[in-house]
Amino acid sequence: MPTYRYSAYDSKGSLKKGRIEAPGTQQAAESLAVQGLVVVDMSEDSGSKRKSTVRSLSLDDHETFCRSLSTYLKAGLPLSEALKLLEKQGGKRLGLLYGSLRQAVEGGRRLSSSLRDAGCFDENLCSMVESGERGGTLDEVLTQAVGLFSMQASLRRRLQTAMTYPAIMMVVGLGVVAFLMTYVVPKVAVLFSDMGRALPIPTRILMGLSRAFQAMGFPMLLAVLVLFILVKSGRLKIKMPFFRGIRNNIIVSLVCSNLGSLLRSGIPLVQALRMSAVLDPRKDRWMAIADQVKGGLRFEKALEKDGTFDEDLVYFVRIGEIGGDLAGALEQIAQTRWDRARASMDRMANLIEPVMVLFLGLVVGFVVVAILLPIFDISSFVR
């Protein structure tokens, strides 16, 4: 959205100069007229042509933005001054983005509308900010958003940490197997082929695997890479019960945490349900629950009727509705499920380490045995 420089007279006859962001000159003039200003000159600000190139913000960026802005507002700074400080601290990447937000706010636009126009802020944050603007609690809403993004960022870091060691071990394992099959075994196979004796079964298996790996090694590695990409992108779901349990706990934790934050910021339950549904791959069930709640059914009854949610979730929602603190109940559910997921991921990480070591030991041990058996056979034959 372009920014315009203007000169205008106020009701006292004083000349005012400034900038305003608007779709066009007519809309800019109308906005200034609402403020009681009579425009005498207006031109597009050449600096406004420097557009922000930020297309998306990370969870850490969202958290930092909300935390800093909330701190400045609680300290008593006006919104435009708070955004100006963020603009100076944002560096090359985020400075232009925060500068465009400041210009929009100084031009009379709401912060929530400016966030949506930027196109890189989370829609939940935009709705929470809009609710905070209506209720005059913008700083409190931003603090709630900090907790929401902090939890999501913590979850992502936890998952990355849990999967780093297995990934390293897998790469090392594949490297060891590739080295043995393409370098060690072929050299030994040449020696064994001149023996003129029948080789032991493990040795024949090893030599067959080596030939297969030499012929199909690249396609096999490519298949492993494709499999890794599919799992990482979410296109291929892990069906094992253990992983499914972790995944379900994570999804419920994210949805309930988001729901609780939205409700605390004053957003109605039906709207909050529809906004939070995007966090669940099975978002249709949340949309159906939202429709039922809109039709007059209690949230607890809608969850129970769906039949796919655990009893503890239904129970906590029931207690929250009866006690008048549904947001608090949802946040408690989110924390409980997050603790379960974290404990499961810790157990998984502790289990994967010995399994990987055992796997590598078996592979190397099999190769050693397959190579030594013919040597022992030769020794016994010579004797």
C-alpha cells in the first residue's frame, strides 16, 4: 500500500505536514478529512516504494515482535513510537516491515489491519490484536500471543533436537554400510573367488548383497532420500502407534493452547474454533464442532458427540464450562498434552540410541563373521 506526503490545515488554521498510507490519493484525502484536516498538497512518498521483501515470519520472529511490542506498550509508549523502536532494531530484513506498519498506524489504520496487509503475520495474531484493539487490552493480548508462539517454537525445537541424533546415526550407518559394500567386500571377494571351494552361507549372502549394492546403490540412496523428504514434509504419515500417540498429543496441545489464547483475548468460541482448526490435519472435525456450538450445543457435548477425542479432554472442557474458565481449562489441557508428548519424545530418543548402536554392531559383526568364516575354513583345510 503506497504512502503519501501531505500538507493540510487543521481547524485552527495551522499547517500540518505528515505521511499517510492509503490505497490511493482519494482515500488518503478522505482519511485526513475525518481527522479534521483540509488537504492543500499531496504526493506519493518516494520512500514508500521501498517495499518489505519479507514473505513469512518464523515463530521466533512472531514471539520477538509480540514480546517487544507488549513491553513498550506496557511502559506507556504510544503504538507508533513502539513500532518506530522496532523499526530501528529490526535490521535490514525486518526494518522495512516494521516501518510499513508504523506508517500505516500513523496514517490512521488499525494495527490489526496493517498486520493483515503485510501478508506475513499469523492470522491468529491478527485476530487477537483486533480483539485487543476493541477491548483496549492490546498489551495483554500481545503477552498472551508471546506464550502461544513461545510454546509452538519450543515444540519445534524439541522435535528437531529429538530427531537430530537419530538422523546423524542413520547417516553414519549408511556411510559404514556403503563403505563396506563398495570397498571392503569386493576386495575380499576377489580373494575368495580364487579359493575353488564352496563358501559359507553368510559369505555368499554378503557377496550377493555387495553386488546388489554396487548395482543399485545410487537408486537405494535416492529412495531413502525421497522417503526422508516425504516424512519431513508430512506427505507420508508414520502409522506406528508410538509416533501416532506423540503426534496426537502435539496436535491437541497446539489446538487447545491456541483456543485458550484466543478466548482470553475476547474472541468468541465459534470463531476461535474455526481459527484453531487449521492447526489440525483433521480440521473438518473442529469445523463440525464449531457448527454444532453455533447451533446451540455445548462445547463439551459437541466433543463427546464427535467421538474421536479422549475422555480427559472432554472432562476438562466440561469443568471449564461449569466453572466459567474455559480458557484456563484449555490451557491446562495443552500443558498436560505437551508434557506427555515431551516425555514420549524423551523416551523415543533414549530408545533410539541403543537401537542404532545395536544395528550398526550387527551389520559390522555380520560382515566380520562372513569374512572370517572362509579364512578359518582355509586354516582348517591347510592343517
